[in-house]
Amino acid sequence: MTYLGPIVSLIVVVIVAILLLKRYYPHAVLLIAGLMMLITAEIFGLAMPELRNPTGFTGFDFFTYIKESFVKTNGGVGLMIMAIGGFVAYIKSIGASDALVHLAMKPLKLLKKHPQLTAVCLIPIGQILFVCIPSAAGLSLLLMASAFPILLKLGVTRLSAVSVITCSTAFGIGPASAITASATKIAEQDSISYFLTEQIPLVLPLTIVLMIVYFFVNRHFDKGTSVGHTGNDSQPDVKPNVPVVYAFIPLFPMVLLIVFSDLLRLFPGSIKLDTTTAMFISLFVALIFELVRTRDIKKVMLSLSVFWSGMGNIFKTVVTLIIAADIFAKGLIALGFIEGLISASHGFGFGAIGIGVAMVTMIFLASMLMGSGNASFFAFGPLIPEIATKFGITTTKIILPMNLAASMGRTVSPVAGVIIATAELAEVSPMDIVKRNLIPFISALIVMLIYHFI
């Protein structure tokens, strides 16, 4: 019976992977799989996850897990993610996101004679934007609307242009990132210090690797390929119809969090500012900007509905996925997935490094199958503290590369929303984008594993 639970959990993982690959609804797949594993664990007489308020009847308790996951998620990381989603929707509606992207695109015009070099220069610029606009699909579509025509005009092919745009969303980092929020909660670390001392030092060399590999990969694929043009390629970049100062609004939450972080200690006393509060403060700053610009208080008040709608959209997509993934993780834990993984690692002679490499590779592949870095990270991230404790290493040692691998895997998934959306706008095949992205990200994954663990 010792190995029966882990074997069943492994079978369930394979079935889930197949269903997700066939594009079954991931929320339902993860939720049902999690409940089935919890029921199986109860039948096997294994230790079940603890409930805060059990009903007294096992059949009802399975659904109490869902209720308690809702309560826990919505009271913490869920609210924060919804606030981020609302803020992203609002700044996009008032043109602040467009202003920031337009301003960031200006340096690219200096490299007209070197189109491939111009293309890869978008990667770090896009990554900086992604820290401030933490929506992969949202930012990629903004870049498709602004940077894509510029790149085509400079001589970059469609596939090269769209590949670097999707690459710009490959690292889910920064305090506003949903994966970062989950990672810092798991690692019990402040989001700003995690961003500055953990994420940035690892992302910088990986970004350089991606730029180099993309340059040669796209140049290889583009041999003999004519530059694609659209009807508006010859048009100049259109300046957003808002003041240039609006470009500062998407950056404001980041500025607030950095200024009032424990890392800088710029102010005496014990001022604490969390990400959710920073988002609400920034929202009202944006409302004031709009009031000054439009001088229409009724219109500005009505525009607040965009924020609430954005929160609702994030709830029905991301937050519910977190809850389903949480139930899935509980099922894996109940069936002894952790113990099985550790036993297998010992059996193969794996130590702390081996288990770290295995988990990072697993989450990269899971993101490819699910098309969502959030889903894979939310499913496997909570397993790490216990694994790290048993191997005598810090949680951050494993959670950090898993954080990056989760979002990297999404960028090479043909079923990821960011890939499908950009492929449609660029009028190319999602699989062709994946082919461009696969070599750079496998290279980056290998470099990350060597750089971080050895």
C-alpha cells in the first residue's frame, strides 16, 4: 500500500495531461481529478488534508475542501490577483497602457539597418513592460498593436516579430505577477525582496541567452523568407490620444511598492504597503488623472465599472483556476505524491539538486500541456516547502526556478492564450510560433538549471 497512492497519483497526472492536451476545460479537469484523488485517498485510508471546519460526514467534507479553498484564496492571493486584473483593464481602457508601450518603443527606431537585432531588443523592453502590465495576453496584444507594425516596417518577418513578442511575456516576475504572489506566499518572503534579490539576478542572464539564441534561430528560419506586410505597415506609429504622463500610471504600483518596501527603508516607522493596497491607490490616482483630463466627473465615475469588470473576468478565469489547482494539489498530497517523488529521487540517487531539476522540468512540461503557467505553478508550487524541508534546503532554492519555468513553458504551448491570440493577429500558425520559441526556451531552461543548481 505504500507505493499504491503515488502510483495512482502518477496515473491521474498522465490522464490529466492527456485531457489538457486535448483541450478539455482545465478548471474542470483539475477540480474533478483533485476530488477523485481525495476520494481514493480516503478509500485507501491515507492521511487526508486537514479541514478547519469539517461537516462530520466524509461525503460532505470533500466539498468542504472546495469551500475552504475559496475562502482562503479570495481572502488573500485571489483578491490581490483580481485587483491587478481590474487595474490592468482600467489602465488599458484609459490609454495609459498604450502610452507606456508607445514610449518604450521609441529606442527600437534607432536600429533600422539591423532588423534581427531590433527584434531581439524588444525582449528586454517587453519584459520590463510585463513587470508593470502582468497580463501575458494583454501585453502581447498591446505589442501586436504597436510594436508589430514597426517591426514589419523595419524588415522583420511576421514569425520573427511575433516570436519575440511572445518571448517578452516569458518570465512571470515582479510584485504584480500572480505567480510571484503565489511563490512569495509559499516561500514566506516579501515580494519586493524576492523580486530584487532572487528573480532579477536569475532573469538577467536568461534574458541575454534568449536574445542571443533568438537572433540566430530567427535568422536561420528566415533564410529565403520574404518579409510579410499588412495593409498598414507603411503607416507611422500612432501616438496615443492621452498625455505622455499617462505612461507613468502603469508604473505607479511598482514605484509605491519599491518606495515603501523594507528593502529601501526610505521612511522611518513601520509603514507597510501590500500589492493589493498599492493597486487600489494607483486606481484612484488614475481616476484623478482622468478627471483632470476629461473634466467630466460623471464619465470618470462610470469608468470605474471597467475596474470591477476586470476583477470579475480575472475571478472567473485565474482565481477559479487557482482553486481548482489547489484541490488538485491536495489530492496529490493525500495520495502521497511527495513521498513517492522523494523515494523515487532517492532510488535514482537524486539529492536536493536532482529533485530540484526534476520539479523544474516537470512544471515546464506541465505548462506546455496546460497552456497556463499559473495552472501548473498553482498545482505543484504548494508541494515544495515539504520537499525542501526533507532535503534540508530553502524553499526559494526550488520555488524560484519553478516560478520561471512555469511561465517559460506557457510560451512554447500551442494551446496557450497568448500564442493563439498573437498567431491570429499575425495571420500565422500557432505551431509555427512554437517552433520558433522551442529552441530558445529549451536552451534557457538548460542554462537556468546549470546556473542555479550547480
